[in-house]
Amino acid sequence: MTLLEISGLTLDLPGGERLLHGIDLSVNEGETVALVGESGSGKSLTAQSILGLLPARSVVTGTVLVDGHNVPTMSSKELLGLRRSTAAMVFQDPRAGINPMRTIGDHLTEALRLGEGWSAGRARERAIEMLAAVQMPRPEEHLRQYPHELSGGMLQRVMIAGALVGSPRLLVCDEPTTALDVTTQAQILQVLIEQRQARSMGMLFITHDLNLAASLCERVYVMRDGRVEEEGSARQIFRHPATAYTRRLVAATPTIEITGDEPRASTELVRQPVLQVRDLAKTYPGRGRESVRALANVTLEIAAGEALGIVGESGSGKSTLARMIVGLELPDFGKVIIDDQERHGRPRRRADRLDRARKVQMVFQDPYLSLDPRMTAGEAVEDALRLHHPELRRPDICSRALTLLDNVGLASTQAEALPRTLSGGQRQRVAIARALAIEPSLLVMDEATSALDVSVQAQVLEVISEIRRERGLTLLFISHDLAVVRTVCERSVVMREGEVVESATTADLLTNPQHEYTRLLIDSVPRAAAIA
Amino acid sequence: MSRPTPTLAIKVLRSSRRRRVNASWMISIIVLAAITLAAIFAPLVAPYDPDHIDFTAIYANPGWAHWLGADALGRDTLSRMIYGARTALLAPLVVVIASTFLGVVLGLVAGWRGGWLDAVIGRLLDVLLAFPALLIAIMAVALFGKGLVAPVIAMSIAYAPFVARLTRSLVASERARPYVAAYRVQGFAGGWIALRRVLPNVAPTVGAQSTLNFGYVLAELAGLSFLGLGVQAPTADWGAMINESQAGIVGGYFLPAIIPAVAVVIVVVAVNVIGEEVSDRIGGGTPT
Amino acid sequence: MTIRRVGGKLGSLVLTLVLASALVFFSRFLVPGDPVNFLLRGRKPSPEAKAAVVEQFGLDLPPWEQYFRWIGGMFHGDFGRSLQFRDAVTTVIGDRLPVTAGLVIMSAVIIVVVGVIAGTIAALYRGRFADRAILTVLTAFGAIPPFVGSIVLIAVFAVQLRWFPAFGSGDGFLDTIYHLTLPSIAMAIAFMVLIGKVTRMSMVEQLSREHVHVATSRGLGRLTVIRRHVFRNALGPIFTVGGMLIAGLLVATSIVESAFGIAGVGSLLVQSVNRLDFPVVQAIVLLVVTSFVVTNAIVDLLEPIIDPRAAAGEAGR
């Protein structure tokens, strides 16, 4: 039984720009189908067309049949009926997707009360039933709570419960776990799988994560630039991708399986440690509530030329650690020693500042905010060069800047570009070039590739490994993503709630985890191989 | 906590950021330029001495002799408008420059340093914001007597908190951005980052606010003269002209009062159009 | 939590008021020369009159004691004596307060009703003709200061058309409203743009929020979504700007009351400046400042009713 049948769907913006070029896609009853693509591929638009949620005044051709009825030609009343009882959607960010000024109970019951005309009592019972179904601990209590009182994972359960109250036959999930930590993601996926089975719904699961798609879904559609690039079983897509793009995508998607291509720890016996962190601790005083322990007795060491990964979920203290190592924050206790020199307080004199800058540089997470919006790529690098090499003359600085940009794979024409005209990947390359301009002993990268699409991430990671080969750079690589850390770092530590729970070579950590939290983390990562 | 911030009002006034027809912006520039030039070269441009009383021309209608007519004393309205533009434009200009300087200094210090200094400056601004500009100006007149000097100083102080609040919030939000952290990690001094990198990034938005302030200040100073507390008759000034000619309205003689009133409105509109357009153009890429 | 919040706000309110009143009081000390001569400017005082002023203001006391006497007096409703009316300042202001309050309230009602309706329509038809027309008209109105509005309204509706009186505040309730119609419109014109634009901006911002999209995806009708998820959420900034307007309105009464010959607090302020009656000026300035600060404190305290996050102490909008 075909539940959803999209054929020849095109979408044009009022300005005439075409965003979807003839999409064909189907979902059967009880089937889970994944729609995979990078940003701008049109996967979310396709999902929204199913509920008739397209941008105002856009022009649609083709058909979107849900349960035999064509959505684009529905009257607004028919659309309301479709959304209330036939198809429902779970969105990416529950924090943004639930009205912060209304209670959870209000969110769950309003569609029933105002749309279907249910009594308040009946709607309330239904809401409690749904909250129990998505395994919320205290359904009755949650009804009175406001969204800000719940965690992201809990809110996503509420969002799912809200989508299920109308007993839809088709559930569309638009990146429902992207904003969540990996262990929370695993729980949410569990809830979704259970509910799909219990209700024999059809499910369309939109994601950028090929591993996730393959672990969850029977069939996978790969989208690119508003077109369906390829369609097939998860196994087929992974093992025998038909198109060049899918092949590249599969290759660029990091996994946590040991494949032998990961960097090996050096065989040299004794190497000079570049960074030593001893018993670092930091507690943020809470204003009117409990104080937050960000770091507790963190000790670690990085040898020259080594790359150390720090893995942890949000709130693990990994970013605080990074900011302390580069001196943006001061620890309550403990020492940061770089190149055998201990750091005390904030730098006072110019020489002190420059000296510290040469010891450690940092690449930040958000490529959109980490560059000065008024400075071109070239100027960003030149600024750093001029500060650290006042003896150099202008033409020398220019040519050095261009060389650095060339090293990270940017053309000389892009030196003139302002950040807003550059893509996320290009901006992150500029940030790397800017850090390298100072020739630091240690480079700290804080989630530096997390905001990027997988194919762009793969390119940036390639740039990093090239630079490491050429310059023997020492690297502290912070990430929530075990798979990325595997491809970059010889050694890794796992952090949780401000503490280091385990420290080992990356390969050992992945194949033979000692701590239960490390095991949980690894088990939570979706794996294509499990199915394929 | 959302306190009544002027920032909000500015956001409000700038929210209609759509591409204007360029005609309105060209016209605004031409009008302002013409008035400014006429004011600068008033003795050359004005057909009459603004204070010349001519009893044969009392309430004269517009015509070849008096393009915009004449007032109750037969003084030429056009000449008085041209001379009146001098105080009408110069005084707000002084206020805008002084309040912008004061506000940017306070806002930059508060937003960049944070901590107790921010709290003290914030409290000071809170107190000053409780005094509407026109009220401070009226009080200045009550203390130091009529004229334009005391109100101009008072208004410079009264408008500084609006600029300071905006600057503070912009600087504080810039300071929290990773690009500022990146400058620090590179070894740049805090003062250098604040003055050379952050200030230029917030300048377009602050500049747009100051431009909009010009219109308000002009209207308020004219209002002060209208109340008889600012520029004193018989000196030609738009506000004072309305004040003098108000009595004639009841008798049906509208023009001597309406002309300066319309002039105030035209200048305010023109300044606002230019302010929004400039902030659109320069501030296009500014993160706010 | 809530009690702490309210306590904190009240503390901040009191501190602001203390600082503002000190500013009002000590401003007099900026004027060089003998304070007796300053207070009795433009008059030919007898030595006895001088002595009386010294006694009344406590001019022989140190400044801080003078301030505390002044503040202390206010708690008993004593704002000193008016020099022009030879009467208690409290009485002089009290007589004129009702008409000014009426004017401000009428004007505020016009501003809020017109502003919110216009802003809502503009937001719902964003980018279309209705939106552009409303914005253009509001912006043009925003450039019309109260004194210009006053003389134009007088010229057209009072002198030419003779629909409304040009002068005075009338007797009795309906007559007062009739007399205050033009003045309150004259004041309202310039301020409508702020409420209109903040309504539009806030609504547009809320309309683009994902939770609105989610509500739509769940089969709620457009009107229900707008009422429950857009308008309600957009109220915060409208209240905040509304609170800020109070200051402007109170001062604008000085212009509008002067133009329409209304014997209110605003025209009293101008008259007192003209007649060098500083005690009255001081009292009115403090009255305006206090009204502004208190109004905004109330708006601030009401915030958690609109936004539950504010109650939890989470700044975030």
C-alpha cells in the first residue's frame, strides 16, 4: 500500500528560482524511508511539501499524493484535515519548535481542542497517554510545565508526542536528532522506532547523516541540488553507490569502524610534551541557583607532533578546557604548561601577549562568527603577520599571506573576499590560515568542522592532515563526533561533566573501551555497517 | 531582562528595511543640501532683511514681492525662513555630534569592560533616560535663562544615553563573538581590538541612530522655541516664527505659522530617509 | 524566586528615583551665585521676603540637609510654595493634574489602538501594498511634532471647519472629551509610528518563528495560529515601548496645552519657567520622571505574565 507518492514535483520561488527539479519519491505503509542530502539539497522543502507547508507564493507542479489525495490542489480546509489526522511532522529543533510562552499541555492538546473540538478533559487524557508513549517520566506533571523547564531531549519527545496525538498514518521527521547529543539521539530514535511499529505508520526520515539513515531505514533516497540523485536499499547505497556524488558522499562520511587508515601513534619512545595540563578545575558560580562545575581535575599531555582528540557531549567541559588552554579563561586551580612554560594569569605586556600567541592558536566552531565581518580573507591573515613580524615589509606580508591561504586551498582571488561572500568551508580555511600565520607550537580546534557539510568537512580535514604532515603540527582536536576524531587523532580522551573518564589511543578506545560511559557513547553512534 | 532600551526603538524605526525607490533618497539629499546652502549663504540668497518691518505688507499673500507671503509685521516669510534655517540646522548638528561622542565613549567603555563599570554606567544611563530630552531642555532654561545655549548642552546630555545604550549593547554582543576571541588569542591588545576592530563594526548602526536623532532634536528644539523658551523673538527661527504667528491662525492667517511648521516636517522626513538609506547601504553586512 | 525578583526590581526602582530626585534637586547648585537671588530672580524682594525664602528652603543649611528636607516634605505632600501663586505647589499642581491626566490617557488610547491595529495589518500583509501604505503614513506622521500637529489641527478643524473648539478644556465629562479631542490627536500623531512599527516588527519576528510553522503543521487554522502563537508572543516589546512612550507624552503636554490654551500641568511648567517659579518647575520635573520610572517598573514587573521564561530569570527573547 503506497502511503506517499511524490512524482515530478517542482518548486519555483516567486522570483523564478527553481529549488526542486522533479522529485519522485514514495513511502509505503509501515515502511521507513530516509531522505539524505547536504544543506541546500532541497530535502526539507520536499518534506514540507507533504504537509502543504511551502513558502508563500511559490509555484508547484507535479503531484504529492498522501493516501491518494493530491496535496498541492487541496483546499485550505482539506489541508487542515490532512495535517490533523493523516500526516504529521517532527522538526529539528524542539527548543524553537514549541511555543516558549505556553505550557506543554497546551502544546499537546490545542490541535485536538481547537481543531477537532474535543473537550478539555478528553484532550488532556490523550495528551497524558501520548507523553507516556514517548516515555516521559511524569506525564501529568509535564502538562503544567513550560518548555524552558525541560531538556532538549525531553522536548523532542514532547514534539513527537504532539505529532502523534492525531494518530497520523505518515510521520515526517525533519532532522529530529541533529540538535541533540549522540546518547540522547539514540533514545529518541528508539522512541520513533517503537511508535512506528506500534502504529504501523509510514515514516519519512530526513537527515544529513548517511550512517543514521542506513541504520534506521530500509530504503534511502539521496538528494542533491533539488534532485533525487539516487534511490535504493540502505545496503545498496552503501556498498554499491551508483552515482559519483553518492560515492563521494559515502567516502566523505566518517565512521567509527577501524579501517586501518587512521593515524598511528608514533613509534618514537620519548618525545617532548608540548602541552601539559595539570589538575585543571573551574566552577561557574550560579546566579540564584546551583553553581556549575565545568572542569574537575583535568590532567592531560600532548607530545610534539601528536594529535589528541577530546570527545564529549554538551556540558562535558571540553570547550571550557579549550578556552583555558588558549588563555581566554582562567582556571580556579591547576596549571597549563606549554613548551615547559607555565602560564600565570592574564598577559600584561605586549611581549608577553605575543609570546603566548606563538605558543597556542585556536580555530573556533562557528565559521560565520569567527571572522571579522569587515576584514577580507587576506587582511585577516595579514593582521596576524603584521603583529608578529613588525620587521616585515608590506609586499612581504602580502606574499606570505597569499602563500598561507594557498596552503589551506584558497585561491589568491579569494584573498580579496569578505567573509560574507565565502562559504562555511572557505571561512574555516581562512581561520586555519590565520592561526598558522603565527606558527604556534600548538593548534586547538574546537568543533572546527561540526558546522560543515560532510563533503566540506572531509576537505577541511584533508587540509589539516596535509598541514600536519608538512609542518609536524601539534593538535588538540575537540569534537562531539567519535568518527571524525578517529580520522584525525592518534590519541583521545573522553570527557563527561568536567572530568576525563578515559584516555587511550583512539583505536583502543573504539575497539576496547574501558569505561561504561565510553561504551555507551560508542554504542549510541548509528552504524551503517550493522545493517549492511 | 528587557528594560526599556532605546535600542528597541531604533530597531523599530529601522525595521522597515526594504529597498526604497531611490527617488525619495535623491530628493531628500537635494532638499537638505538646498536648505543647508541657503542657510550658509543667507545674506546672498534672502530677498529681504529678515527683520525688516513693512507695514504695507502685513499678512501679504504669496506673490512676486513676497514669494511665501509676509507676517503680522509685514516681514518677508521666505527671508525669515532662510535665516531661521541657520539655528534650526546648526543647533541639532551640535547636539548630535556632542551626544554621539559622549554616548559612544560611555557605551564603548561599558560594553567592552563589563563588570562593575558597566553596572555603574548602566545605572547612570537609567537615571538619565528617565528625563525626556525636552524636559531636560526646559529645566536648563529654568536654571540658566532663555536662549539656545543651555538647551543645546542639556539636549546633548539627554541624547547621549540613547547612543550609549545602543553602543553598549552592540559592543557587548560583538565582544562575545569568536572573532574577538580570535584577535585576543592572536595576541592583539584589548584596547586595539575595541577601537580598531569592534568600533568600526558597530559604527554604521550607531551612525544611523545619530542621524535619526537629528530629526528628533530639530523638532524638539523648534518645539522649545515654539514655547517661547528657546530662540527669542524677533530673531528669525522656525520655532519662534510659529510662536509669533500662532495668534494669527485664529484670525485665519495660516501661512506665517504653517510654512515653518511644514519646513520642520520636511527636514525631519528628509533626514530620516537619508538615515535609513545610509544604514541600509553601509550596514548591509553588519552583524547585529 | 519571584519574591526575590520583585524585591530586586523595587530596590532598583527606589535607587533610580533617589538618584533622579537628587539630580533634580542639586541641579539648582549648578547656577553660580547666591541661591536667594536665583530663586527670587525678576522680583524685587524685601529683606523680609528674602529671609522667608532662606527659611523656607533652608538655604542656610548644608546641601544634603536641604535635600532631605525637600524629600521629607514630599512624603507629607509638601512640595514647597509657589512663588507666582503664593500657594502650596501641591495645590497648584493638583488643580491642573486631572485635565493633563485625561489628555495623556486619551492620547495613549489613540496611540495604542491605532498603532497596534496598523502594525498588525502591516505585519500580516508584509511586503504588500497595505504594508507599504501603512508604513509610509506612519513614518510621515512620525515626522510631525506635536506643535506642528497642534497648529495644523487648529487651523483646519477649529478655525476653518469649526468642528472642534480651539481653546480651553471644557466643563463636565463629555465636554472635556470634546475639548481634548484635537489636543490628544495632536500628541498622538507623532507617537503612533513607534507603537505601529514595534507591533509590526515583533509580529513579523514571531511569524517567522519555527513554533508558528509547527503549529500550522498540526492543522490549526491561520487565525488560531496568529491569535495564540503570534500576537500573544509579540506583546512583550509592545508593552516595553508603550511604557517608554509615557515620558514623551508627559512632556509633549507642555507643548500641546500651550497651543490649545489648556490649563494643565504642561502649560503650568512653561508658565512657571516664564515666571521664574523654580519650586513648581522642580516639582513638575520630578512628577514626570517619577511617572515614567514607575510606569516602566510596572511594565517590567508584568513581564513574567506574558513570558514565563522571565519569571525563571532566563533572559531570552
